[in-house]
Amino acid sequence: MPVIPLHYILFLSTALFFIGMYGLFTRRNMITMLMSVELILNSVNINFVAFNKYLYPENLEGLFFSLFIIAIAAAEAAVAIAIIINLYRNIRSVDVEAADDMKF
Amino acid sequence: MIGSEVVFYILSAFILVTGGLAVTTRKIFRSAIWLLFCLTGIAGLYFWLGMLFIAAVQIVVYVGGIVVLIIFSIFLTQQSGKDLPPPVRSRTILSALAVCIGFVLTCILLRNHTFGASLHPPLADHISVEAIGTQLLDTSEHGYALPFEVISILLLAALIACIVLAKRSKSEEK
Amino acid sequence: MPNTAYILLILLLPLFGFVLLGLFGRRYIRGFSGVIGAALLFVSTLCALYVAYNYFSGNAGMPALRRTYTLFGATWLSFGRDLSIDMGILIDPISAMMIVVVTVISLMVHVFSLGYMKGEERYSTYYAFLGLFTFSMLGLVLSSNIFETYIFWELVGVSSFLLIGFYYDRPTAVAAAKKAFIVTRFADLGFLIGILILSFQAQTLDFGWLINNLSSFEHSPFNEPPVFLGLPLVDWGLILVFIGGAGKSALFPLHIWLPDAMEGPTPVSALIHAATMVVAGVYLVARLYPLYTLTRDVQQVVLYVGAISALLAAIIACTQTDIKRVLAYSTMSQIGYMMFALGTYRLFPPSLVDPKIGFIGSMFHLFTHAFFKALLFLCAGVIIHLVHSNEMKDMGGLRKRLPLAHICFLIACLAISGIPPFSGFFSKEDILSAAWRADKFIYAIALFTSGLTAFYMFRLYFSVFWNKPATGHPHAQPLVESIPLVILAIGAAFAGLIPFSHLLIVGGHVHSTIGRNAVPPVLIALLGIGIAAWLYYKQSDRPQKAAAAFRGLYTAAYHKFYIDELYLFVTKKIIFNCIGRPAAWIDRNIVDGLMNGLAVATARISATIKGIQSGKVQDYAWFFFVGIAGLAILFIYIVR
């Protein structure tokens, strides 16, 4: 769709990336932090797909990259939740500020 | 042409608004739902771009799998009813500052960069699943058979890891 | 030269004794240590006598030569091309004489201690220290280089410290050892600065070259020697070296350590504080004699310090009641004699008498004094052992109980008083002749002091052996204690017959001392003896009446003219308060404070910034991102 220049889509994905980063910095609940990470991953996905469509339409590389990113994101989300549950069992809280044993 | 522009603007607005709500709302369940909507919006974007397969995968895996998983974990950690505590004022300001600076910097860099379009013709108007599948399992030069196998091992490892991490230890059961 | 081996033996045998007894004596050799020490020293003495005999007679065919042999000079420490500290051995008339004195007296003390220190728990340590001292003293007299002298000087100081503080469980002994060491160390500061000045002026440290180079200053009208406060720098160097010598020789005002040093065992006092160590200062001035005779100013200093010490010590000795302290002050007085005799050269009007008579007299007196003073101390040791007390009032009427000690003590007292034909007469005669020709005032002081010397020595003699009725039968004295007494008594009696001037000076004349000038000292000595006899022959209240007559002077002299109190006042009130305390304050608060402040500042900064490691993931993520953004901006926009 050449009507929309590439960098509009890139602005979109950048904005989504930084929204996700804002959520990562600000949110205290570990699960909401995980959701922010998912947003970041998705923004990267948008980037890959857009590049594939606009810059390299004869290849499918971008598409495969996105595919693999989705698969890995799924695995990572699962493992992260397992860790959160484990940690919840130990410190009875999903507040990320409660897990600050590695401080000075 | 104007139609696709408008669609794009609506989609991007939807994505950004729901994304923003997902990271700022105080109720956790709503945050999960806003995330769900955001992901759906991104799938819509893929549809608009013509990448039908990715859109479908997005909906199936992300929306149908990961968000559901997140909702399960919300239930498991007994968080669904309570409100989230408000963030510390200094942290929001600092984060917003960092985010804005990063955003401006990246946009400037993007704007000044010229992306050269490809000279080759596109593969097809709508890419068929068959083509994707063939290349995914191809063992020749541009094939992705090896990453495919590696991903399956990774998923196996993640599976085992989750089970080991999340299972109750024997002492707890007693 | 075959003598080299003997001379090295002289030096090294006592050192070997020190090492052997020091390392193995306590546990393995024990009671046998004394015999080993004495045997080693006996061999050393024989070697010394042989070397001296060779030296003094070997050149009999060439009487004009009293050569200075530098036996070897091995460069020990080199400060560049021109200046180096060498270790060498120098034989010249005075060093040959001194090795005889040191080894003989040391041998006597070693033998005496076989009996005196028997049963002592740290017997072998005692002999080890004696060996160390003998080695150090021999090294001092044989050194060819002024810095080598300084090294052995310090070694002698250390040995003295160890020996004075031998009974280290007695606080008085420890305090005395510290006092001796500190006072002599303080004087050695002057010595060191003097060495530096002299060696700088002469561009060498070797004695021969030093004397050569600095003497020529005087004769060369073209060299303008540097002047400081009116005196040439060379003179300042000589005066500072003299201060070092004055400290070691217990001259006024650095004499305060000598009476206290009597806390050590009596044989130690005999060796160190009568015969050998305390003459180190005199020896040093004698060694540098050609330089000390260059100018009147330096001569005046030497002369007056010696004379004042002699007089002051004699006055104080008249009032002391501790036998060893009387002998200590007597030593100080005699050393004063030796020192002022060395200061008479320049003051001679032109006359037929060789101005070096002062030098001859001083060295002769050193020789004879060693014998009779060591004898006095050893007799005192015998007396103290018998009476178990140092105070004169506990003694009296001992002549029947200690017949040998009585005779020897009497001989020594006669010698020190200058009664012919004993040795002291001859040596004092030379000194008094020198004083007569140099300065009549000094002669008067010296004469008066001889009278006082006779008086207080015989005061001591009569108080110990007469005063009370003589009872008892002779105390059994071990042979090892008697033999040294006899040998020293022979020396004290007959050493005067040695033609010293012949030995020391090339072409020295044997001048007749039996002349007009010999009479006044003998008369005054007899007067002193008479007064002492009248006061102390029988027990009476005459001494108290005499003391009351001079009450003010008596009290002052009894308290040693309050010099100790003055020193203590200056150190405690002035130096400690005005210099010590501020310095300590600066050290504690400013220097330490700086270091502590740095530490505290570091700790505070660390406490402040440790919050960065908060343990919270989001903080880390924030820092992470800011860092990346910062670097990105840096490298994209600023570093092109």
C-alpha cells in the first residue's frame, strides 16, 4: 500500500514500543509488566512485517521472522508466568518491588 | 486509496489508544482486556497490509493463547478483584521523560533515514500459505527448516521448564 | 703483612663469642659460657699485645717513623664516584695503645665475672653482651674512616644499653639504660651532622685524607672557607663532632647518664664506664687531633668543657654516699682532665716545651686511668658483694675482712691522687704541665681538682676500710676475682714507668717530670688525703660539722647541682608541651584527620549512591535505557 509511506508505519510501531516501555517502567504488578513486554514484541513484529512489505516484497524473510518471534514470545510468556507463580508462592505477592532482595 | 488511508489511521489510533489504556489502567482485568483489543488491532493492521497468514497466527497465538494465559495467571495469583496501587509520582514522571526523549530521538532518526525501495517485483499480491509452508520447511539456501526445528526444541524446553517451575514441591503439598 | 691476620683475630674473636654465646649459650653452653668468653678474649689479648709490641718495636730501627698503617680499605657503600664509605683498619700509635687497653681490661672483667656473676640466670647472655661490647669498642678504635667510627660508636651505645639494663626487671635499671642511650643518641646527632660537614668540606670520609684536606685549608690563603655565625664551617663541624664525643664521654652538660648507669652490674661499670666506652670521646678528639689544634676557638671549647666537667664532678663526688656513684663522678672528673689536656695545644706561648705535651698527657692518663679505675670498680664489686649494699654507711672497718681488696684499693687511690711513684702521678704531671703553660686559670682549676680528687677518694677509702672498728676474718675470695685485682694493681702501680712520649710522638722527648712543677700537685694531694683522714679515720661527727659549714654548697652538690631536674623541666615543660603536644595534635587531627576524613567522605558518598542498586528491576531498566539513549545521542550527534 504505497499510499501510506513506510515511516508512518514505523512511527506507529515506535510509538507502540515506547508505550510498552512506559508500561514496563511504571507498572508494579509483574503480570502487567509482562503485558507491556508483549506490546514491545508486537511493535517489533509490525516493523518486520512492514519492512517485508515495503522494502523486500519479493522475499518472505520478514514474515518468517515475525512468525518465529510470535512463537518465542509465546514460550517466553509461558515461562515468565511460571516464574511469577513460583515467586508468588514464595513471597506471597506479585508486586515487583517486593522482590528486591538483590539490593545493596 | 483514501479508504485505505482512513482505515490505516483508524487502526493505528485503535492500537495506540488500547495500548495506552493497557499500560495505564488501574484494574488488572481491564488491562488484560485492553491488551486483547490491542493485539486484535495489530492483527487488523496485518490484514490491512495484506499479510493474511501472520494476521491469523497473531489472533490464534497471541490473542487466543497468550492473553488467555495471562488471564489464567491473574486468577492464579488472586489479583483479579483488587485494584492496582497507583504508581509513584516520581517514577511516572521520570519514565514519561525517558519515553518521550526516546521517542523523539527515534522519530528524528527515522525521518532522516531514506529507505530504498526494492527494485524487484513483489512475490504475489496475496501470499499463499503453500508458499510459506514450502519455504518454511525448505532445506535449501533460503529455507527455514533449521530454525523451525530449533523453535520446536525451544518450545519443548519451555514446556518442560514451565512444568518444573510451576509445579508444587512435595513439601508444600503436605 | 702477617699482622693483618692477628688484627682481624683481635676484632673477630669477641664477635664470634657474642654470636656463639648469644645463639647457643642459654640452652646449650650455660655455665661454661664464661670460660669460653674469657678464653676467646684471652687469645684476643695476646694478639693485641703481640701486634702492639710489633708496632712499637718493629720500627725501632727507624725511630722517625710512627707509621699509620691502613690495613685494608674495602668499599662498603659507594655514593657515586667520589664519595664512599670504606671499612678499614687503621693502626697508629693511639689505636695500638687502645687495643691493648681495651683487650686487657676486658679480659680482666671477663675473668672477674667468672666469679662475680656466677649463678646468675642469664650468665651466657651477659658474656655475649660483653663480647659484643668488646668487639664494638675494638672496631671503634681501629676504624680508618669516620663513618665506620660512627657505626661502631652506635654499636658501643647499644652494647652499653644492653649491659646497663642487664637486670631488666628492675625499673631503675631500665630507666638508666634508656637515659644513657637517649642522651648519647642525642649527642650522636651532633656527631652525625659534624661528620657530614667535615666530609663535605674535605670531600672524603677517610681519616687520613680528611685530616690532610682540612688541614690544608688553614695554610691555603686562596681558599675562602665558608663561615657561619662567625666561625668557619670546619670549626662548626669539629665542635659538633666534639659534642658527640662529649655525650659518650659524659662531659658537662651531657654527663647525666653516667651516675645512673651504675645500675648495671659492677664489672660492667668497670669495663664500660671506667676504662673504655667513656674514653671514646677523648679518643675521637685525639684521632682528629691535627684538626682540633687548628684554631683557638675550637681549642677553647675543648679546654673549658673538659675543665668544667673535671671540677664539677669532683665537687659532686665529695658529697655522694653511694660507692659506685663516687666512682662514676670520679671517672667524669678524670675524663675532664683528659679532655682539657687535648685543648692546650694552641694556647702555648712559644717555648721549649713541645705543645703536644697535652696530647701525650691525655693519652697517658687514659692508659693509666683505665687500670686504676677498673681496679677501683672491681674492688667496689668485691665490697658490694660482701656487704650487699652500695651505701658507704653500711661499710666500714672492712680491712680485716677484705685484705687483698684493701691493698688494691689503696694502690688505686694513691694512683688516682697522683702520689709518686704510682702511675697516676706521671700522667697527671704531663697534663698539669700542659695546663700550666696554656692557661694559668685552667691550671688553678686543675690543681684544685686534684686536691678534691685526693680528698674524695680517700674519703671513700677511709669510710670503707677504716671508720668503724675492724673485725672479722678474711672473707674467702675466689681466685678468679683475685687475679684481675692483682694484675690491675700491678698496672696501676707501675704503668707510669712506660715512656709514653716515646711511643706516641715521633721524636718525642723523654722529659723529666721530676722538677719544680711536680711538687704542687703532690702537696695538694697530700693535703686532701690528710683532711680526709682527719674527717673519716674514726667515726665522729666531724663530717657533719664540715658539711654544715658549707651548707648551701653541700646541698647543691649533694643534689648534683640540680642538673637532672633542669633537664627534666626543659623536656617535660618545654619540649613536651610546646613542641610535642602541638605536633601530636597535628598528627592526630590534621594528618590522621585527613585520612579519616577521606575514608568518612568515601563512606558517606557510598552510602548516598548505593541506593542506585535498589534491587528493583524497573529502576535498572530505566538506567539501562537512559544509558543507551545517552550513548546514542553521544555517538550520533556529538562524535561525528
